[in-house]
Amino acid sequence: MIKKGLIFLSLVVLSCNSNKWRNIEIISPNYSDTISIVTIENKRYIYNGNSDKIPDKHVLLDISNVARLSDEIGICWDKDGYKWKLSSFDSDFKYNDLDTSRFYVQEKVLLDDNCIPDYEEYFKEGCVVIYPRSEIIRPKNGAILLFK
């Protein structure tokens, strides 16, 4: 009886934690910028700031073909004249209503000479790669993640 209770409790805890990645705030290391990422079913909304309501000005991505393990988001802070640059590596870009003079969202993944996706930029200083479904961030000091 106790064993069944522990199994049930474990399943409840795991199921509660499994959707934390659907509403994330990403805060820059110097606390000057916040990016919110909200995932509803297969649609991912990305916007500047930390509002709980999705604003009119946002990016929309389709993540229906993104595998759990390949769900990666690269962000660079204060780079090339932008407040932030972002790439959601395997997502299907739909549209961007953000101010494109301040925020850059990469529409297509860049390929290297061998036609392999090139994410090198997002592993440099001032950048971070986030694996939302795994709650992993590299490097750890590249941003602050808040799961809501």
C-alpha cells in the first residue's frame, strides 16, 4: 500500500513539474533586460518584458516539429546594436512584430560549409543557450531563468 502511494505521489510531482517550461522569463546577467517565452500547445510566443499577458508586439514560432531534446534557444545580450538577439534553433518562424531595430530574431538557422546548423555565435561571451524543456542553461551565468 505504501509503495503504491509513493508511486502515485511521484507521478503527481512529475506531472506538476513537466509544464514549467511553458512560461519562462529570461533575465540578462546585468538585470537590464527580460525576455518572456510562453508556449501554448505548439505555438511559442516571445516578447520583451515580463508581462503575464502576451502583448500585441511579439514573435510567433511553431514548435510542432521540435523534438524535446532539440528544443534550444540561443540569446546574445547587447550584440551588434541590438538589445538582444535570439534564435530558436529548430522552430518554424511565423512572424515578428517586435521593433526590429532593437530586437533581432533569426528566422532561419545558419548553415556552415558542410550544411550543418551553425550555432557557434550563441556559445560566445555575452550569449547563452537555453534548453527550456530540460531546464538547462549554458553557461549558467549567461542569464537568469524563472519558470512561472
